[in-house]
Amino acid sequence: EAGVTQFPSHSVIEKGQTVTLRCDPISGHDNLYWYRRVMGKEIKFLLHFVKESKQDESGMPNNRFLAERTGGTYSTLKVQPAELEDSGVYFCASSQGIVDRGEKLFFGSGTQLSVL
Amino acid sequence: AQSVTQLGSHVSVSEGALVLLRCNYSSSVPPYLFWYVQYPNQGLQLLLKYTTGATLVKGINGFEAEFKKSETSFHLTKPSAHMSDAAEYFCAVSPLRGTYKYIFGTGTRLKVLA
């Protein structure tokens, strides 16, 4: 079974440019999460999809970030325009259900974004 | 505000020695608690979790952790370190039961010395 796949693994862009990160969750997983780790600090929650709906986007930093999950399958996270402070590792994770039912959360290996 | 504190961003132990990685949390309600490990160029993998029941939780690769409510702690231990344990370890809480909206600690990088 394929795991959570993220593309690209690394991205280097100039300040002001646009970048789109993609996440393919495990097939059949309704729940999809985005997290971000900035400069060795803690990993922070960005948002949570249930199928194609945004369940919780309270962690999105500002309106330069746009997440979509059309059709409830893969998700994209677009940053436009990118700023220096957006540099970090962006993780995607997916689960079939919720913690209470013993469901596990599976993480992708992340996208390292560097904004110069 | 809820938070997770991991004492020591870098910990070094000798091979065969005890591994102790500390995690303290603040939460207004008893949270679910997790430890994750990240090996180079890989995603985070679940080591163990505490939701309810027995406070001593055993995980994969010989790791275990004990939930101590009075100390608001969830320290991770392993009796004997192996070279393959070298990785970064993250403690996380899920204050909203039923979701994976984690609050993570800043991580502890474990180095195992031969």
C-alpha cells in the first residue's frame, strides 16, 4: 500500500513567486492534514480537510496561503506571493478515521520550501 | 494556551545506555498524548500513544512512555539505546479529542554514540 506522497520534496523560489505543494493521501483516507515546521521550531497545524471540505483552517497563517482538495482526493497548498518567513518543511498527513477509534495518522516525508 | 515542552533539543547517549526524552504539556483537559519519530528524509512515524486506560504505554522498537497526570508529563524511555535509534523525536498532544489537530513540541534530536 502506498503511503502519503508529497511533491516536490524540495522547492527553492524567490520572494514574491508562487509555489504549489501537492499531497496525495493514502487511498480511501477522508481526513487530510497540513502541518508546517519553520526553522527547527515546533511543527504547527495549518488545516484539516474531511473529504473535500475544510473542517478547520484555524492554523493558516494568512491569506497568502490557499489549500484545496477538489474531489476529496489529493490536496494542494499554494503560497502566493511567497515571503521569506514561509520557508520551512510542509508536512501532509492522512487518516481514515479519528483517534478515538484507534485510527492512525500517516505522515508524508514533507516538502522543504526555501524562499530566497 | 495549550503547549508542549520538550527539554533538550539535543540528547546524546552511549549505545546500550538508557534513553530518556522528556515531555511536559499544559492542557485544561486530559489530552491524548503521542510520541513520533522522524528518521532522515522520512515522514513522522508513530512510536506510541496514550488515550485512556493504562498509563504506561509500550510502543514500537522497545520504547515506552508513562502518562503522569500529576506531573503533566509523558516522558519517553528505552532501556538500551541502539545506533538505529538516532533520529528526531517529537512529543504531541491532541487537546481536541477525536481529531489529529496536534500541538507538537520542538523536537529532540537523539544521537547514539558507539
